[in-house]
Amino acid sequence: MVDAAISDVRELSTPAKRTGMRRMLQRKSSIAFLMTLPLILLIGLLVLYPAFYAVHLATLNKSMQRFVGLSNFTFLFNRETFWMVVRQSCIFALTAVIFKALIGFVVAHFVHNVPANKQRRWRGILLIPWVIPPAMSTLAWLWLFDPSYSAFNWILVHLGLSPVAWTGDAYWARFSVILINVWFGAPFFLIMYLAALKSVPDQLYEAAQIDGANWWQRIWFVTLPMMRNIIAITVLFSTIVTFANFDIVQVLTAGGPIDKTHVFATWAFRLGIQGGDIPLGASVSLFMFPILAVCAIFILRDIRRRGNEAS
Amino acid sequence: MAQVTLRKVVKKYDEVEAVSAIDLDIADKEFVVLVGPSGCGKSTTLRMIAGLEDITGGEIAVDGEIVNDVPPKDRDMAMVFQNYALYPHMTVYQNMSFGLRLKHFPKEEIEKRVQEAARILDITDLLDRKPRQLSGGQRQRVAMGRAIVRNPKVFLFDEPLSNLDAKLRVQMRTEIKRVHQKVRTTTVYVTHDQVEAMTLADRVVVMNRGRIEQIGAPNFLYHSPATRFVAGFIGSPAMNFLPCRLEQAGDGLNVRLSDSIAFAVPAERVQRYRPAAGKELTFGIRPEHLTEAKTNGSKNLATFDAGIEVVEPMGNETMVFFSISGTEVCGRIDPNAGARVGASMKMAAHLDHMHLIDNASGRVL
């Protein structure tokens, strides 16, 4: 309305010289649209097109010649490995996110209590795992986990314990990939929680102290409620990223032993790229979407309902 | 209900001494105000009483029991902060009941106390709201409510009115006084505003540079300041200070302000001032004791002529500014006295209310 009114006034002041195209360009909404157009194109090109193409692929047969409807999905449902991958993806994502959040929270408290002039150094050191490309750091971990020559087993043997087949045994392999993911992802939580901690006014803690709250009650009744939104957002974000993790699992175990550590992304890669059945791989990767969507809806609704409580 | 005692309390930050060995006895149910300019150590003192700051030296006792090492949560004190420090994620009711819930009071008791406090503070309608939905004055009331429901031994206020606008500040000041008259609890109140200190306190503690300058009832401090700092800090507009010389004049003494202006010291004060005769001193007098010369002149009035430079009408009174040997002086006169800028006016100094201050020690003689 306002835009129209403004352009009307302009029209009156500079009589009918302008073409229709020009007038349209003058409107604020058109300008806004034009300025966001590059982003809209990018999203269309890099997000929407691949997504729909994946849906299309999932409905084709192995040679991508024929439309087969949902038979790729029914095929997957009847395979035990698929359900194992679903289970492993969930266990992997849940455990990793919980431990990343817990460790991030605890370490953020430690760093928060470090005197300000030394804090930067600690923040920098603790961020290192997150800065190294995980494919590379996982290689280092791979050496650490090596059954015969690794540092871990060397220590275990010297402590009089028997060496562990870190990547050879199904349970230890699952433990190992989660461990590396936690090591890689915890600094992200640390930084987010540290920022959140700094935004809680000290006087709230002092007020709580005077109200009779002990250390634990101050965390429970002041820190956690004040950080609830940031916790929800980081957990959502990290769940998405962890669920879709590829590099750590691929480099460390490549899904083995006997497919026991496969997550959606690595199994989709195995079937689609390495196995040459791209439609089947696409169907596997599509499964991540509904699970993550449900998770995102719940978390975001919770954040919206509470709104921003920091007054 | 408690007495609070501070004995030689010291607070040092590294090598800087914020509070230097202060002694203070606060009686049961007394309303004590710590007042002073920023950085004088008043807030630090309050926070040490609360237990939020460690004590470097000395001791703090509540009811005779030393609480130096008792954590704040076990001191049974309630504090109202400058920015209220309400928990933003809790409703007003939850904010007020938080302390009681932590101490596992029965639900009915909590309900009773919160409702009672809400009634006293007139915030019953706000109990379901979140702090962000409240105005500054309402938040202030909730913060006080949170303190009242605890029924603590001591109330601590840390500049509670500084964030309010001028009108609300006056209103809440009265409110705090009213609440204290209803809920008689030992109260320590910190402010930098001497008007707040004067209006609220049973006793005012004036602090400066980590030390206590003077302790006394508001009117006593006003009329009998012990030091130049107190004399200048208490009262608005501030007391006038003029360099002067105390001269021997026969049996009496003269205060010489300039070559042309000299007053005879009132006879009853001659004895007191005699030891300082011949010294360079500072002459202090409040603006209300520099008035227009009236015909029905009472005792101990010294009249002189002043060239009026600035006139500030306030309605009920008028401030006039003039110079005495280069120092600007403020007087308070009757609005009908006919002060005009540029005109000369006959002024009278009420010497019963004069102060003489020793320049070296800063003490009032």
C-alpha cells in the first residue's frame, strides 16, 4: 500500500514518461525480489533440484531405464541390512549428539571460569578438533586404532591388558566412530554454550545464591532455562549433521566390519556409487529426510512457543 | 530480625584497597543507608555483608555470630539488585516463591506468603506475568516482593532506584519506606543519591574512598557534618565553601572572607573556635542560611551587599548566585524579595548555622 502510494506521488511529479517496466523496477517489493534472486537461484540449483532429482532417481530401476515406482523401497524394507543401518544411524546420531552436548556443556563451564586473559588461548586450543577436516583427522585416529602398531593398544599392553580390535570388532568399531564424531563435534557445542553462558547476567546467579540455591540448583534453575533455546538449536543442528555423517565412518571403517557401522550416507554410497545401483542408493539417502523433518518440527515448535525470554 | 556488626572490615582487590577497615553497628530493625560517590566502597561493603564478595580482613557478624565464611545462601538475607535480577524464564509468582521452593516450604505456606507480599506491594494482578511483560516500576516491586516473602533476617538494597525515571523514583522511595514500616526488618540500603539517603534512613553512613566519613541520623548529618566531605555531599544545592581567615577581635573572633566582608563569630562559638584563631580556614554555609536581609533581624545575622549574577526561580523559593572574592556563592531567598540580575542586594548570613573547616584535616571545627 505504502509503496503504491509513493509511486503514485512520483508519477504525479514526473508525468507519464516512465515505461511500465521502469515503474515495476521502482517498486520496493520488486527491488527486494531482484536482490534475493541470486540466493533463490542458488537454493533452487543446489538444494531443490538435487532433492527432486533424488526422488526421481529413487523411482527408477538399476540401469535407470525404467520407472519402477516404490519397488526400490519395498526391496529395502525386506533387507535386514537396511534395518540394521537405520538402527545404527539412530544409535550413532543420538549417542554422539548427547555426548557432544554434555562434554561441550561441561567444558564450556570450565572455560567460562578461566580468567578472561587466558580464555582466548584455551578457546583456540579446544577448537582445533573442529577446525581440522574430519577426513584428515580420522586418518590420524585410524593409525591410533591400528590393531598391531597403534598407540592405544601399545598402552593397553603395557598396562597388562589385552589389545582391542578397535575397528575389527563390531561393538568396538561402533564405539570408535562415535568417539571420533564426539571428539570432532564437541568444540562446536563448547563454543555455542560458552557464548550462551556469557550472555547470562552474573546478577541472576548472585540473586539465586542469595535465594539459597546451591551450585547444582543454580545450573538447574538458572543456567539451563536461560540456555534452553541455544541447546535446542545446537542439538537440532548437530543431529542433522551427525545423522548425515559420511567422512568419519567412510575413512575409519568404510561401514565394516560386515556392514555393522554403516550409517545412511555411507551405505547409500556403497550401494549407489560403489555398487552401481544409483536408484537404490538414492532411496536409502531419502530415508534421512522424514526422520530429520519430524525432529526439526518438534524442536523448532518448542523454540517458537517459548519465544525469546531474555528480556 | 537481626543486628549486623562490621569490625575492621577490609576489602582489597590485588593491591587496591576498596574498603579500609570500617566499623559499623546496625541495630535490629534499623534502616541504614550507605551513601557516597561512585567508587567509595559502599556497594562492596553491601556485597560483603551479603557474602557475594570475600572479606580480605576483619569480621562481619549477624546476631553476634561471625559469618565471614558462611556462603550467601546460608546467611538468610534478601537482596534487591539495581537491575532487579529477576529470572526471565519464571513468572512473577515463580520469581517470588523461588527462595521458598528451594527451602522446601509447604505449598500452602508459599501461596500465603506470596499473596501477602503481592498485596502489600499491589502486584496481585501481575503474578502470572513474565518479567519482560512488566514496566520498570513493576519489576522493582517484584524484586522487593521476592525479598519480602523470604522473611529474611536482613534486607539488602543495592541502588534499587537508579534505573527508574525521576518521578517513579520518588514514588518507589515512598513505597520502600512504607514497606519497611509494615515489615520491620533490618535493612541496609546503598545509594549514591543523598536525597534517597536522607529520606529513607534511620541512620546514614557517609562513605568516601573506602572509609566511613560520618554516621548519624539524617538531620544530624545535615546540621552537624563532621567533615568537609559530608558537609558538601549532604544537601542540595550543596553547601557554599569560602576561604576565610579567623581573626582575633578583642574578646571575640572575626571571620574575614575578603577585605570588605568580615563577620563576628557568635559569642557561644568563640570558645570552640579560639584554638584556630589566626589560621586560614574554610567557611561553610548552606544556601538557605544566606537569605535576603529582613528587617526583623534575629540574632547573629551578618549583613552584606551582593551583586546578583544569576537568578533561578523555583516557585516556592528563588536561588541567587553571586561572588564573594572570586568564589561563586548560592543563596536561597524569598521569591518576593525582588532579586534582579545585575542589581545589588542586601543579603544576610545566619551565623548560627555556619561551619569552619580545617583545611589540612578537612574536619569541621
